[in-house]
Amino acid sequence: YPLCALAVSDERPELDKLSGPVAWNAHSLNVLCWAIGSISGAMSEDLEKNFLVHVIKILLGLCEVKKGKKKKAVIAANIMYVVRKYPRFLRKHWKFLKTVVNKLVEFMHEMYPGVQDMAVETLQEIIKCCKNRFVKLQEDETQPFIVDLIDALPMTIKDLQDSQTFLLYECLGDAVKAESNPHTQAKLVQKLMTIPNNNWCQITVLAQHNVAELAKPDRVKHLRHIITINYRVAKSIGKGFFIQFSRMFETAMNIYAVQAAHIREQVQRGGPNTASNYEIRLLLAYKTDVLKWLQECMKHISPNDMQVFRDKVIPQTLKTVLPDYQSSHPTTRNPWVLSLCAEVIERIGNLNDRNQWAPDSPSSRFVEQIFEHTFHCTLDMIRKNMEDFTEHRLNFFQLIRVTNRTCFQVIFRMNKEKIDTVVQSVMWAFQHLEKKRFRRRGFRSWRRCSRTWSFPTSGTTFSSSISW
């Protein structure tokens, strides 16, 4: 079906053939429905409405006459594919949109292979195109439809796999983000996170009576599930997620510290090979999830929350994460710590404070603290060759680049030995074979350094302090 020759009149005979007593051909149906979806937006609104109504009627009739779950699943998937490709029609016809979404929720309980994936992915695409319809009160409705969807979550996710549940929470977060009233949005966020918050509270209560609960594999899996939901929702909602982040932050840091201490103890007792044990790998994966969640939340801190972020979130984060990174065995050091530190520096660098990089300012102390706990121990890991610890290597050079770009004056105030080490690290990046990842970041850092050295007041002194 060449798109350049496609016309609405061409499609109807083909659809009529498929609805008649012909041999079943799933491939032909898939191709035809793909072509129908491809011409979305090419017709006038009235013509599109008539055409889509005709297509849906034919497909629904086809679903009725065909027998067997496999055939019905293929037809249902094609119906939903066609529907989601016409967002203009969905936005104009609320009752039809609501019917489609309710049918998708119903499909989330269908165990036939592929149906649940189709349902969640279709809902995600529909919400992205029609999110405002979900948060506004529609005619003859008592509450916004997003509230109904959130209220039904316990039953909706009952039969879904973890990956499908995460995607569902993320797309509901997209709808919540469309709410323009901050107070109402905060209520929706709290309502959306009710299930993971209740599970989180149950685990923390158990841990208060027996901290060893936090190291049990089943418990760690449950914690990872909760943190991943928070990560996906934070990613979709953005700055409106801070109310949920504030609720979980302190407890998450305490659990991180407990599990980090357990990992260090086990590795110290059993040696580096202990890091390959299932229990330790699970704990390390949880730490990665927490670090990714922290970084994602930091990306979306609003200007109104920046003061709390600088005064409470950053100090507690660095106090928990940095000592663990420095004292851990190289095989258990998490490269996401370096990425998180780069994000911290990036965010505080956006503050409109002329004195934030003064010698005794909190921001300067944060940078000095980061370099004290991460620089030398990471450098010792990556300078033995150019291949080991690839992610640490990449994130380390990224950290240098961000620091160099954001607060070079903090590096400038370091002693000669530390400055020399920073410069040699940048030069080390040039020697890597992977140009696009390492040498490019080294070049950017070096270019920034060169610009700073060219300043008449400081360039000569600084460049003469470098021992080549």
C-alpha cells in the first residue's frame, strides 16, 4: 500500500474483503491497518470521522465472526493500533475515548501472549496525545477520568508483569503532569503513589524491628520494585514529583546506608569474588536504582524547591553516598555515584547566587567533598589500562567536564598537587581509543581549561603551577 497512492476509497473494498468469507490472513490485516494508521491527519476532520467509524465497524464485525483467541487477539491489536493513530478523533469524542481506555484496562487482564503489552503501550500513546482530557472534568462525569484510573490501579496491575506495571505508572504520570493546578496535581501524585507508599511503609516498619530484613532477597526485590515505580513516575511528572520525593528521601537514604554497609562487610569477609554472589548483586542493583531515582528527581527540581534541595537534599545525599563509594572495593563501586555527583554540580551551578562559589560557601564545600571522596579512588581504578571499568571511566570524565564548565574557580583554589592531578586526568582522556566517548569529553574539558588559563589575572599563575 504505497502511501503516495493511498486513498480512503481504496481502503473500504479491502476492508470489506477481510470481513467477508475469505481465508484468514493476519499479515494482510496488519499491513492494511498499518496503512490506515499512516494516513492519519491527511483527511479533513469530517472525512476522517466517517472513514474511521467505517473502519472500526468493519474490524469489530471481523472480530465477531472469527473464532479462536489468536485471531481475536490479532484483530483487537489492529483495532487499538488504528484508534491510537487518530488522536484528533479521540480528543473530539470523549465517550469513545473513555470506552477505548476501559477496554484497554480490560485487556490488561488477558493472559494471551502480547495482549497486555499492546494494551499498556496503546494507553501510553493515547495519554501522550490526549492527556488533558484525562485530568479535566467531562460532561456527565463526577470526577476526572484520571481519578477513576488511579482508583482502579490495585485491580489493574494485578495480572501485569513488573515491566508493564512500570510503564503503566509512567503513562499515568504523564496524565497527572497535565494538571495545571499545583494543589490538585499534588493530590493526584499522592493518590497515584498510594500502593508503593503503603508497601514502602510496611518494609520500613519490619526493618525497625529487624534491620536484617533489608538484606533478604525477596525484600530487596520488593524495594527495587517500589523505587523503580518512583523513578518512572518522577521521569514523567517532572517537578511536580518533589512532594513524593520529599516523603521518601530520608528513609531511602537510611536504607541505602544499611545495605551499603552490608555489602562492604560481606566483601571484606569473603573477598572481591563475593561481589558476584546473587545476594550482593541484588543489593548492588538496588543501590543503582536509588542513585538513578535521585538523579532523575534532581533534574526536575523547580526554582521554588532549590533552597530545600541545597540545604537538605544535597548534604544528606553526599553524606550517605560518598563515604560508601570511597571505602568500597573497586568491584562494588557504583559508576552512577559519579553521574549523580555531576548532576549535583550541574544543578547548583544553575543557582542565581553570585557568591555561591566563594571559598567557604556551601556549594564550594560540596564540590570539594565530591572530589575528595571520588577523585583519587576512581583514578586508581582507571589508570591501570584503558579498558577496565568503562562506565566509571566515562562518568569520571563527565564529572570533570561538568565541574570544569560550572565551577572552575573551585578547582583553581586547590593545591598544586590536586590541580596537577586534574589536568593529567584530562590528558589521560585524550589517549583513549574510543574517541566519541572519552577523547571528546577530554577535549571539551581541556578547551575550557585553556579559556580559563588565558585570563590575564590568573592564567599565568595557574599555567605555571602545572608540572608536566
